[in-house]
Amino acid sequence: MDLFSHSWLPFFYLYGVGGLFFFAGIIIIRKSGSIDLKNPTHSNWLKILYFGFIWYMMIHGTVTFLALQ
């Protein structure tokens, strides 16, 4: 059984393509002026969004890795 195409390829696709849309959305929000990074609340929420993306990617990767062991 090919483990890469059944487990890691969907992982890379999900966080690669999904990450492109996520970061494109962040760029659009910043360029449109919808977020003011001088405002501590806006800055905090941006950090939470970045942290959440990385956090779920790490959890998903860890669980996938452990399932393949």
C-alpha cells in the first residue's frame, strides 16, 4: 500500500492549497484596510489566526504520523 498517496498527499494538499487561500485572505484583509495592526485587539486576532492554522496543521500531522506507525 502506498502510504504517501493515501495519507501525506491529502495532508499536503489540504494545508498547501488551503494555506494559499488562507494567506491570500489575510493579504486581502490587510490591503483593504479592514484590519488596523496598531489596534491591539486586531493584532491579537491576527496572531490567533496564524496560531490556529499552525496548531491544527501540527495536530493533524502528528495524528497522521502516529496512525502510520
